[in-house]
Amino acid sequence: LPIDLSIKQDGTADTAAFAKDVLEGLSRTNKKLSSRYFYDKEGSRLFQKIMHLSEYYPTRCEHEVLTGNKQDIISKFAGDSFFHLIDLGAGDALKTKILLRELDKQKKQFDYVPVDISGDAMHQLNENLQQELPNIEVQAVVGEYFKALEWLHENKAERKVVLFLGSNIGNFEDDESIDFLKKIRSYLNTGDKLFMGVDLRKSPDVILPAYNDASGVTAAFNLNLLQRINQELGANFDLTAFQHSPIYHPQKGVMKSYLVSTKAQEVHIKALNKTFSFDAWEAIHTENSHKYSLKQVEELGLTCGFTVEAVFQDEASQFADVLFTV
Ligand code: AVJ
């Protein structure tokens, strides 16, 4: 069964922390909400839908990278010694399973430690793997990434390969991604590895539609953040009076998503006992999705104590999975 390291043992998110972050973010001159709160039950469902959209290329590209290079990747993960394969933000592990099947086939000595904030997802994955890959030893962890890494740190001597797929690193601010990778590094020993997915720089004509799909799934995904505040913090956001508005900044290589208030309005949040005013066309920043050059990724790694061992890309060089070593 999954180990539950989440703050609350009942699988629900920590409402107090959410309330505090919402208060802080909406009190700013330039209002913001953190993309980490997208993933409630409905948000996770919508993200699954996004991953199947024709416009959303990253999932398809990373799938291609992993499928086309699985033997090479696996051979670089481990020699013959036992290792922990730690999957940060595993979700349904659809992409990781490409590697798991290959590890299983080659009878590698490892255990699989998927980590996710969603208890539902980890229970489902546990069952799914028991059915599909019964030979693999699985220890699912429900909780924040660092809680899981702390827990693993107790088995310090054992070899570790950390997976951070899907370009989730792109959601962080620059200083946050450095802190994050340095912290991961602090839990690893010489010879341990980090295998990280990054979305590469490309034409804005490709990037923009991926975050503004024609069927409006991404808009619903973004707006669901307001719905979550309504539900969990007793707010009265009118979802029809905000619009999803994404822009791509080609110099910084960052996709930025906003929710723009289409009129002057006030929103009351009961849990905060506070009313927030929105001017007409005032925006809430909700997400950054960074796109990288390979040079940037290498430098980011070096800054944090990792060297590049190998880079795997799709045919069109849209996405890369980079193997770092400590
Ligand atoms: C899960 C962070 C990789 O930034 O591309 C998809 C989330 N947001 N569409 C991304 C997302 C809007 C996604 N990541």
C-alpha cells in the first residue's frame, strides 16, 4: 500500500496552506495564483485530457523519446547493482511504464517509488502495476516531493535514479528550479542519476496553440483554479467573467498563462473573510511553462551539481530527456 506522507492523512489538500497562498497572491499589485493548485480532482482530469489534445505536443514528443531510446536509457540507469527508481509526480505513470516494461524485461534489480500528491492516483497506480507488471516491487508515496526525498534519505547508501519527467521543471521560477534541483542533489550520492524531461525552444506558432487549444480544455483547466477556490475556500468567483489568456515570451522562452477579469468586479472569499476587487481587464498570473535550449539545461544542471551524461530527443528536437549524473 502507498505510504502517506501528506500533511493531512485523509488525502485532501492542506486547506490552510492553500488559503494562505491565495491571500498572498491576490493581495499583490500584480495578482497571482500558483499553478501547483491546478491539480485537484477535476484539474487532474482536465490535465489528462490536455495530454491527449492534438495541439499539446510535449506528451507525444516525450513518449517518442522514451519509446525510441528505452534500451539505451535503461542501460545507463544502472549497472547490475540494486537501485531505487524514484518518480517525482508520477501520476498515472503512462510514460514511466515504457521504461518499467523494459527494466522488467531485462530483469534489472530495482524498486519503483512513484511519488505524487494525489492519493487517488497512487492507489490506482499501485493496483495497475500489480496487474500489469507483477514482478516489479512498488513502494508508492503520497506527498510532496521533498517529504518523499527526506523519507528516502534514510536509506542513504542505496543507489538512486530520480525521474522528473514531463517538463514539470518548467513551472518553477528560475530561482525555484535551482533550489529544487540543488535540494534533489543534496539527497543523492556520487553515481546517482537524475533523468529530467524538458520542453525545448521552438516556434511560438507551435507553443501557443498547445496552451490555447481550439476545444477549450486548457481554458477550462486554468479556470478550474477559480472553481477550486470557490469550493474549498467558499468564494464566489463568476467563472464566466474571467477569460483564459496565454502569451509566449520568445526571448525569455516562457509561456505565461493568465486569467483576465472581463469587467470590474468584486469577489468575496469566506475562508479569508476578505473581498478582492478586480478592475476591468485586470489579470491574475496563473502559470509559467519554461522552454529551454540544451545549453541552458546543461548550465542549470552544472549550477546544481549535476553533469550531463546523455541527451535524448525526438526526431523534430521539440523535447529532450536529459540524463544527469552526480
Ligand atoms: C504539467 C507543467 C508540464 O506546463 O506544459 C499544460 C501543465 N499547463 N497545459 C505544462 C500545463 C497547461 C504542463 N506541465
